[in-house]
Amino acid sequence: MNYRLAPEVAAGLLPTGLRPQLVRGHAVAGICLLRLGGVRPSWAPKAVGLRTENAAHRIAVEWDGPGGVRTGVYIPRRDTASRLTAWAGGRLFPGEHGRADFETRETPGELRVAYTTRDGGTRVDVTAEVVSDLRDSELFDDVRQASGFFERGTTGYSPSASGALEGMELHTDAWRLDACRIVSARSSFFESLPRGSATLDCALVMRDVPAAWRPLPCLTAHVVPC
């Protein structure tokens, strides 16, 4: 699900060197709720793949690279239901993960995902219906426009304990987004921000998408606690 966020509030959540990527004057932030199936290293056989429930809070960002302005997402927090993913994140692959307990329900026309982190600091509960096109979004005119924006932001950086930003890039040859109508949504992270600075905008869903994540060189930055 996606929020319109006041640019000055978004900037205060970012490490030095990153700045909010604006759409129609708004910063774009949200939560990716991810059910991953067949998770495994590229060298491992498919039979050992795991199914995991995961979540990532993200803010769309841009920064100055050697070849010009780059775009992607800053991920201040990753959570997972998997003990193995929580242990391996930041060790075997980029991105430290916290543990969380998930509740999920999915039908062809409706989805519900709720989770609470084990430390009690983060809670999310969202129910959404799949619909034919995007309505009432102030960020995007339609699904095609939203899809293009997020497809250009598949590079993600998250903070490590050392203060560096660990990067991963999503690769898929089957990118497809569908629109959703939000039935209900709660997020302790966005509700904790200054009153009126975060407004729920829209929800989108990807299903049955083959994907691979590839590590990127770290960025050095001063990480702001969230």
C-alpha cells in the first residue's frame, strides 16, 4: 500500500545522500507485503526453496550517482515470519530483518495481511479488493502510470548495523501490477508521523511473479534512526 508523504517529513527519515523522489509535489512511501515462494540461493535446487511472509517499509528516493541521478527505494525496516530469513539477512544476503507474526487471507478477489513485530513496535493490518483500475489516487492516473513508476525503482537500500546502506535489485521478466481498492488499513509507522503528513493513497498487487534479487555495492551514509 502507498502513502502520500510530506516531503520535509520524508527527508527527515532518510540518510544523508538520499532525497525523496517527488510525484506531484508529494513524497511516495508505503509498505510492501511479500509472500515469497521457493526462496533459495541461485545455486540451490528448487526443491529446497522456502515459503515466507515478509514486509518492507519503503520510501521512494533519488541520489546522485556517477552517471547522473539514480532512483530506488530506501527501506528503513524489513520484517519476516521466517527465523532463517531473520538470521541470514545482513549475513548471507543484504538487508537485516526483524521477526514478526503474520496473519494472511487471500482469495482471487480479496487480500488481507496483518502482522505485528516481535518487539511490539510495528503493526500493520490491511484488507484490499482487487479491481479493474486505479481510482481516487492523487499520485497516479492509472495502473500503467503507477506500474512504470515502481518498475523504475527496483533498487533498494536498507541500513546495516555498521551504518552502511546494503543494496539489492529486483529482477523479473514478468512485471505486472493490478489495482486494489483499500477496504481498511492501519499502520503504526505511518500513524506515528506528524498529524496530516501521511495520507493513504492507493494499493497495488503483484501475483505469481518470478523474481530474483541481486546484491549491489554498499553506499556509505549517516543512517537516521526510525
